[in-house]
Amino acid sequence: MAPKIEKFCSPGKGNGLRTVCRVSAGELLYTAVPFAYTVSKEGRGLVCEFCFAKKQGLLRCSRCKFVSYCDTSCQKQAWQDHKRECLCLKSVSPSVPTDSVRLVGRIIFKVLRQSSCLSEELYSLRDLESNISRISEEMKEGIMSLAVMLNLYLKEEVKDVSRLLPTLDILDLFAKVSCNCSSIYDGEMQDVGVGLYPSMALLNHSCDPNCVIVFNGSQLLLHSVCEIQAGEELTIAYIDLIAPSFDRNKELLKRYCFICDCHRCQTQDKDTEMLMGVVEICREVQASITTVENLKSRQDWVQVLAVCRTMIKRSDGALPDANIYKMKLLDYAMDASINICKWDEALQYGCRTLEPYKLYCGCHPVRAVQLMKLGKLLMYQGMLCKASDMLIEAFEVMKVTHGREHSLTKELYQLLFDCETEMGLAL
């Protein structure tokens, strides 16, 4: 198949990617396997370290007792990447390397194997920008600490990384990983891994992107979300866009060393809606998000729901549901309710997020997933007509963001088929 994208020099931005022909919304523009990847701390023990499948009863590596796999088939296929890190993981146990240390370790082992990788088709590891000269002193100190941790982690396999790889500066490599790696998300848009896809690092940022990235396991899929003309630059969002323009640019400057000048940032598009409401209550709700996220990380769903209930009740009448901090609380309340089987409550909170998601996310994977969740809840509650409408709406978004062949889209299609079958039987 002829390539749909090419590397080019983007005015004012350096390198970029553009289309070589006109493309429609929902087209698959590129697929990429990672140069290196690892399951993140959020996904560890929940997903297979090779295929990222989520299942019960994963089998642990008998040697390091750290990584887990679906079965012996996945373990064998993962062995080339895991072989040298296995002893490293065992040697530092019970300590756990950070995701970035483990990823950089895997990159180093891959470089030592001199393995070629399809993900370097358009841009190589060596080509990646590190921005090392532009990052803050605080970030430089953090990278230096990571480099020390890396040497301790790799000492069983590599005595002196700097001597073994004289052409590869370790501080520079950490900086490259920091600003070029991608979080890997599962079907529910939950963070389960981190990977480096060099060719996709060419994509520049926009707060109004014309493309999105989704994953099937560790495979990266780049889809257009609108019609794009031949020669037009392809863009994605580097950060969560459900934030005011000031906060978005603060994060972009800190992590990627640039300020966005897209039309949304220039006009402060939707900033007013995001922060609408009584200022004092808005600050209280914003402060409560940290508490909720800490409880969520411990999977203390009962307390997550308790805090959310209290703050939602306190903010009702003072903040609209479109206030982004109120919206986040409603989202967390829905997830907590699902996890403790309070289906009515989950549906109540979830329905309140529909308009905010439509306002801020439009054609985005997270909106497709939210609609699918609500469709499931409606279906399980016996509200089949409403469930069907919700699942159809989810499908209309997902066929663009994920494509018809994605495993999640197929799961959604089957769910819709089951729902309509039940509706037919009920008549």
C-alpha cells in the first residue's frame, strides 16, 4: 500500500509529518510497533507484559517474579526483550525501577543487539530531539537522578553504560525519552504502558488536532479525525485538552519546551466554560481532585465515591457540570460506582458527563469510550432503546477514532447487535 504520510520541514516547528494525498475522517494513516516498550506501574500485574491483554491469572516469570504473561506463548515471544532485564529486575528486588528507567534499560539492550526496527522508518532513535539544553534545572536534576538509578539497575548486566555505549549519552537519552515517549492506553483509555515510537515523534502538537493515536496492544494506530487535504500537516494532542489554555501551555512549556499558538490558544477557546461557576467552590472542587486520585490509585472505590458524592452535592448549583473539575468528579464518581456495582448511581453520574464530553472532546477516543460505558449501563439496566441509541452514537465516534477493524470497535458492534437482538425478542 502506498504511504499516506511523509516527513517534511514544518515552518517554525522543525520536522513534521504531512499527508501526500487527501484523506477522509477515520482513515488509518500509519501503524507502528514500538522501538521499545514496557508495562507501566498502573498496568503491572493487570496486563500481559507482551500483548497487553487484561486477564485474571497471569503467569509470573519464575526467575525475576516481576513480569507477568498470558501464557508460555507470550512469554517466549517476549524473551528477547526480557532476557537481559530479567536479571536486573531480580537483582534490585524488592525495589522497583521507575517506568522511564526500565524503558531506557530496554532501549540500551536493543541498541546493544543492533536490532533494526520498523518504527524507525521515518525517524530514528538517533534523530530524536532531546531539548536537553532548554529544559529547566529541576528537570535536569531529575534526569541525573534517573541516570544514577539506571546504573544501579543495570549493574548485573552492564558494568558501565557510558563506556559500553560511547556514542549514546545517557542524560541525552533520558531527555529524548521524556519528550518523545508515548503512554500506551487500553481499550478504556486507561494508562497501561509506555513506549517509544521514533517515527511518530515527528507529529507536532495542536490543541485542535486533526489526528488521534490509539493502541491495539502495543501497536500504535494513527487515525485522521477530519478531512485533511494533500500536503496539510498532521497534528495530535500531546497533553490532556480538558484544561484551560493557560494550564495547557504551562504543561507544554514544562514538558516539551514550547508554547502552542493554535487558534484555540490564541482565542482562549472554551476557557470560560471550563472554569464557569462560583470561584471559591471551583477551587474547593479542584483541590479535592488530588484526594480522589490518590484514593483511586489505591483502588479504594468506596472512599472515592464518598468524597465525590460530598463535593458534587456541595458544588451543585454553584458549578455547572461543564466546569472541568466538576466534570472530573462526575467521571470519578461514575467509575467508582461501577467498581462497587452501584449501577443506578453510575448511570446518573455518567449521563451528567455527556454534554461536557461533547463540548470538549468532540470526535475523540475518550468520548467514544464514555458513550460505550453508558450504553453498557443502560443495557444492563434493561433500558434497551436508550442503550441502542447510546451505542450507535459511540459507534459513530469510534469508527473514526479507532477504525472499524479495531478490537474495541468490534466489541462495541457485538454489544450493539446483542442489544438490538434483545429489543427484537422483547417486542
